[in-house]
Amino acid sequence: MNTHNPSAMADTGQAVLEISNIKKNYGAVKALKGVSFTVNRGEVVGLVGDNGAGKSTLVKILAGAVQPSSGTMAIEGRTVEFRGPGEARDAGVECVYQDLALVEEFDVASNFFLGRELYYGGLLAPLGIARKREMRRRSFEAVKKLGIKIPSIETSNISDMSGGQRQAVAIARSAFWQGKLLLLDEPTAALGVAETAEVNALIQDLQAAGEVGIILISHNMKQVQQLCDKAVVLQQGHHVATLANPDQNDLVAYITGAKPPQRELVFG
């Protein structure tokens, strides 16, 4: 049982994401064969499976980069059909990928507002002058609110930061834009022990705040056990199990097929 999970303090009654029987075919290849689960506010849901299980395809569907062949998806009770990542972002889906999508030569504020820059209006509007001071103020407040400690944050570029600090900036940026659903794709895969602990603590802080739902894609079963309220297990495109308070041994058993799929799950 997940004894480190603080989400009992959060309001997890409201469904942020509901997906039902999501399938994806690439010609004759069935990448997803019927996936259904719910993510509530304040809940961290693990998404696990071997390479080729369908995790990446599902994440791309949730992020709007790929359209499903069939099935339904709803954000806060409203059925959605994303035709691109912009529509997913507008609906409140924020993504943190392994490559982070951060510009190393930019500072924190510039990365926070990348593609969403603030510009002066009025007579200065035609000049396209960015409100850099305001962007710095807002981004530094967001980082401080989440308890992220980055020395010389006002002068440092992303290239000056450690891997853990970069991940923290990427996660903080997603939280800053008030996403309803955060997709965290292997957020600690390339980090050391100390940096992993920092990122895990940040995820737990977001979890305890209870304002967003989080999907954590990870190959680290210990991390999934530590952080996740439940876990969805995929195997060769099949949704084989949904486990509350996931135990890492059970996760491995379902991933490898040592345990048969849960009987209540229906496959297409």
C-alpha cells in the first residue's frame, strides 16, 4: 500500500479525465485495443507497461498529437475530440516530456512564457515589445510557491541548471498554466537519486494541493508504488489491469504476464 501518498488530503471526487474503450489502429496494427480509466483531481495515476505496450500512443492521444480510431474522452465531464496539441492545451492538458521542450539558452521566465509571451498593449502594441519584468515576476512566484530552490534563478539560463532543476521548471511551468491534467512522461528517467527525490517531492506537493489530475508514465515501479493512487497496466495494446495503491511486485507480474488480465476488463 502507498503509505507515502498525501492525496487523502485532496478533493479527489471530481473526474478530470474519463476515457472509455480508446482504440488506435495503424493499418492492420492495433496499437491500443480498448483502454478505459478515470483520473480525478488530486490523483496521480501511473501508466506502466513494457516498450511497445501502447503507453506512448495513449499519451499522444491525450496530448492531441494523435487521434484515436474509436472510443471517447472527456475533460471534466465534457466530451472532447482533439485535432491537435493546441486544442488539448486549450482544454487544460499540459505535458512534460522526457526532452522537456525547454530552450536551454533561455532563462526561466522566457521558458515559462514560451509561445505565450506577454506584450505591451496600447501605442506599444505594434512594436511587439514583451513585458519581460512581468513575466519574470510571475514565473519566479510560481517557482517559489512550489518550493523549488534554484540558485541564481534570476540570472541563470536553463543550460546552467541540473537535470532535477530543469524537470522542476518544466513541471512548474505546466502547473503555472493551470492545467487540469498533467502528463509526466518519465520525469526522473535521467536523474540521480537526489534529483529524483526532489522531483518526486514536487509531484507529491501537486498531489496534495488537489487542483489537478496527474498521469505518471514510468518504468520505475518503486516510484509508481510511492507516488500513485492507482496504476493502469498496458500489455501489447491491451489494458490488463487497474490497481489501487499499486504494489511494485503486482505491477511487474501484470506487465510480464505472470498474472492473467483482470476479468472485469473487456478487450476489443
